[in-house]
Amino acid sequence: MADPSDVAVIASPADLTGEWLTTTLGAAVLGFRYERIGTSQVSDCYRVVVDYAAGATGPRSVILKVASGDPTSRQTGSAMGLYESEVRFYRELVPHLGGGPIPACYHAAIDPGSGAFDLVLEDAAPAVVGDEILGATAEQAFLAVTELGRLHSLAGGRPSLTEAGWLDRSSLLNAALFEQLYTLFLDRYGDYLTADQRSVCDALVAAFDHYLELVSGDPQGLVHGDYRLDNMLFGAPEAERPLTVVDWQGVMSGPALTDLAYFLGGALPAELRRTHYDDLLQAYCAALGPNPPIAPGQVREAVRRQSFMGVIMSIAASVVVERTERGDELFMTTLTRHCGHVIDTGATDLLIPAEGGYR
């Protein structure tokens, strides 16, 4: 990866030049073309196809990721530190996570003053992008949880990776802020909620401080923060890897099984989740290796507690980004699935006051 002090930050694909790409990719670039890809609401992504000089070799195409062109989404990404986190993830953590489902990075830099950033990443093509609204197939689900287990095993072998201060996001959301976001969410989507969904959301908001305390004791580790199908590229047989996970803007240190609960609750249509739930948990545990730091029963209970994280994300994320038709469908689809996961696991019992306090 080129050093950011040697190569200027690219704010948009219009700023690309052959000279910049030559320095970044380490091969003489004669020309290039780009096209917009993906549906991200906080950043914009482009595929850049590169033509090289005779005798020069480099990647046929790369992915350029920059800050969103939408002012609201850009402000959210900058204010919440999402852009800085992803740049630092690729610069500081990825070199120690070789073998995980993560693309190679050729350049990662940010301008703190303007909020502009760029990532130039390995193109995972040929691959199929997951679709959170459509939902996962059983094959995709087993691959995603297996690769997550492998990633947690790699990160667990280097516990110092999650000790960096910038990975601590524990102060980003508190009960008062979540209540405000929920009010905005109800103004926008309240008429679409079923009685069961409203009950889950209301109970979570009312007991939010307790919930944060409840999950604080879960095993800690590396958390992607948005481990869902739209951030997964499922490789064709000739691809570099079977699964590539992108969009590490929400990366943090925290309860490691957040990602597993988030995926199981949001990516799977309810009947598919119920049919394969036990086997998917077993596949994750098997991927941790022969001497896992956590027993299968502990995994199941932690996933039960963390099932609320998908509800939190569906509420909070939906009101801090640009509103789109697909976004509305996405947030309501995932909220429905996450609430179903909470209800199926009986996690709402964790929020019911008992004698002497909460359960």
C-alpha cells in the first residue's frame, strides 16, 4: 500500500489520474475507466478498469471507495468517525489478518480537514453481491458464518489488535440518544410496524441502559458492525476467495458475537433461519478451531442477548442517512427479521423487570 503522504487523497473518481494510479498500483498506467457500483448510503464505490503500458502488470480492475456525495450521509460518516475507522482498519489491522475474508488494499488515506477519504481495494470479481432484502440462501449463510468464525479465530490470536483506542465506540449511543432516534424512526416508519414489532422496540428503548450493561460482559473481540449480505461478495469458482467482506466503516472492539447475531437475525428469511439455526451456530463454532475460547452453549446465549443489536441498527441507521426507496425497504425488512429473531429466542424476557431488578 502506498504511503498516504506520498499520494494525494482522492475525493471523487473525477480526481483520478494515470499518474496517481501508477504510483498507487506500482505499475505504469496508460488509461482507465470507471463506473458506479453498489448501494452504500454512507460512501460511494466505483469499479476502476485499468489499462497498463506494455510489459507492466497490475490488477485488471480495482474498487475505489470515497465519501458519499450526499451531504447528509457524508456528514454522518465524518461525524461518527466511520471514514477514519475504515482507513485505519486497512492500514493498521488488515496486515495482521491475512487469510480472512478481506480484500487487499492498495491505498488508504483521509484528509481530516475536509473529511475526504479514499480506499483503493482489490476487486473481488467475479463475484455475486449479496442482497439483504432478498435474503441469504442456505449455502450463502453457512459460508458467511464459517468465514466469520475463521476471522474471529484470526483476530483472537492477536488480542492486541482490538486494544487501539479508536476501536472503542462504546460512547456513541446512549439511552437518551437512542430514544431521540426512536422518536424520529416512529415519525418515519411507525405506521408500518406490527404490534409485536412495536412491543419489541418499545421494550428495548425503555430498558436500554440495562441492555448495554447486560451485553457488556459478553466475550470481547473484533466487530465488523454491519455484517450483512449487502457487504458480502460471494466469489465465483475462479475468484480469489469464496467470500469477501467489505464496508468496515463500523469496525470496533466489542462483544464479538454481535456480528453473528446480526447476520442470523437480518440476512435470513424467518423460515430459513428457523430451519438451519442450530446447524449454523454449530458451523460457526467449528470454524473457531480445535480449542475455541467459548463453548457452544455460551455462543447460543450470547447470540440471544445480541439479537437486539439488529433492532438497534435498523432504528438508528435509518434516520441518519439519506432516505431512499431501497433504504426504506431495507430497514423495514431487516427490522421485521430482527424482531422475529428476538421473539423466537425469547430475548424479550431479558428486558422484563424481575424482583430486585432486571433478569
